[in-house]
Amino acid sequence: MPMKKNNNTPTNFTSETLQNTPETGTMESVTQNNAVKSPNSDLKQPERKACVYTVEEVAQMLAISLRSAYNLCNSTTEFRVLRVGGSIRVPKHSFHAWLFRAA
């Protein structure tokens, strides 16, 4: 369907007419001109360390089976256990407080 200009003359937009139409600015030029660059963008960001353990990590640290670690996480009130969707996570600070208090 033809598009109409303000002067009510129909215009069929094809790739050829779009390429030949003068524009005040393209998306590429707007992106390049308005791009904000972080002052530290050239610096390598340090790796973030997770502040939670997975059940697998708990099992390895305690040298117990994975099933025993799941049972512990499902039954304990000694340290916090977070359930996110179908995943279980244990905050490191809570687990360390329990582990080193018990030792």
C-alpha cells in the first residue's frame, strides 16, 4: 500500500528510493554520536565471586554424597537455604558461621 507524503502524493517505498532519499541522520550516526563511553571501559573488570554455594559445592566441602547434601539443606535450620526456582543456594556467610561453630 503506498504511503502518502504531506503533499498528498503517494510514494511507494522501495529499497532504491530509501537509499536515495536524503536523511538528516541515520540510526548508525545517532548511535555513534550519542554513545556514552565509560571512563574505565578499557580496564579489565575483576571477576565477581558468587556469595552463595550450590548443593554440589556443599557436598564437596563436607565430603558427603550429593543426596546427603540435599537432605541436609532440606532439613536444617542451622544455616540459611535459599530456594530460587528449582535451585537451592546456601549463602556463604551463613554456611561458614554454622561450619566453623560446629568445629
